[in-house]
Amino acid sequence: MSDESPVILDASPGGVAAVTLNRPEKHNAFNGDVVAALDDIFETLHANEQVRVVFIRGAGKSFSAGADLDWMKAAADYTESENRNDAMALARMLKKLHDLPQFTVAMVQGAAMGGGAGLVAACDAAIAMKDAKLRFSEVRLGLTPATISPYVVKAIGPRWAKALFATGEGFDGNFAEQIGLVQYAVENEEEMEAIAEHLTQLIFDAAPGAVADAKKLVDDVLDREIDHDLLSDTAHRIAHRRASEEGREGLSAFLEKRKPRWSNG
């Protein structure tokens, strides 16, 4: 992709991919082109078995300021059907990000508003500058954060989601860490890169298939009753993993006191 693309994908031979929102002059606000480019990139990454960790970044001063003003102006004249199609494009893109088998990390600086904050929530982990500015601002425009809500509610729980969705109150990276929207709040870019490197090393010490299955496990057991069906399901999952090529290799490596084949350590 050229540097003029609204989103840039840079995947290294070593298995690390960086997805960069590339509209710094617009604070990386979303429009139809950004959503379409992200959708295409996440579909490409889903099929790439060499990539093991994906970082989502924003070029310039902000992660993403949410919806582009020109995009919102155009949407004001859409029919309800056209608005539904527009919203579905964003919803499908976020679902593709959420469903990536690789470990995904948002790197948040400056503004992360509306859909930008939703992008953060759809990732597996997030690192934010302590002075980052986040907000679910949709109610100020007479809207609701509907398409991002499944990921935000999972990340921060229903009570904080209600409070922040209904009031549109802004908050910083420190508060985002307290409520679980991000896992790491940092002072500067050096700290952010150090944590990114730490997470990368942890993921490269883990089996790729096990990482994907662990992510799916969380989604599949969430809010389920702890009954016989769940016990049977989880027992089946660990038995399948033990019998898998990765499971056998991991156990052999542990017993032989060596690194497993998937580790680059």
C-alpha cells in the first residue's frame, strides 16, 4: 500500500503486522474509504498464518477522532436503508477485527472518540498514553454507539457502558485503564513501545493455534451457566489441544527442556 492510502498495512517477515490509520490531517477520522480499507486488511490478515501479532496505530497526533465530518454530512441526507448499509459496513469491519486469530493490540495516543474508541475495544489489548482523550460522544449528536457497543460492553461491563454511553463524558488513558478499556496506561512513547515489545515476545512464546483458540474460548464461555454442558465443552477443548500437533510439541519441548518450534526465543 502507498503512503497515500487511508490505511497502511506493514507486515514484517518476522510475523508482526502494523495497521496504521493514515489520515493524520483529519486525526484519522473514519469515512467509507477507511472502513473499506480496514475491512480488506483484516480479511487479508485472517488468512495470513505467518502473522502472529497485529498492532493498530494512528498516524500523527491522534489514534482516531471517530467519524469524519464530511462523512457525517453526507449521511444526514441518506435514507434509513442507506444508513443501515453504511452502519453494517462498520459493524462487519469491527467483527473482522474482533475475530482475527492473531493477538491484536491498539496503540492509543491523542484522541480516540466514538468509533475510534470502539476500534480500541474490539482489540484484544490496548496501550494508551495517560493523557489520551477518549469519549463515546454519539449522544451529543442525537445518536447511540450501537455498532461498537458489543465490544465496549464486553470490555468495561454494562454499568460503565451505560454511564459513558448516556452522558458522553470524556476520560483519559488513566481512567480507561481503570475501567478495562485499555490494559496499560503509559507516560510516553518509549514506555508504549516497551510494552508492545513485551507483549510481542509473550505471543511469540505461545503457540499460534493455542492463542487463537484461547481467544475464542473467552468468547464462548462468557456468561454461560457452569453446568454439565459447559464442563463437557471445556473438557473437549483441552483434550483436543492436548492431542494437537502444537500440544504434543509443547509437552515434548517442556520435557526435553528446549524451546518449542514456534518460539523465536
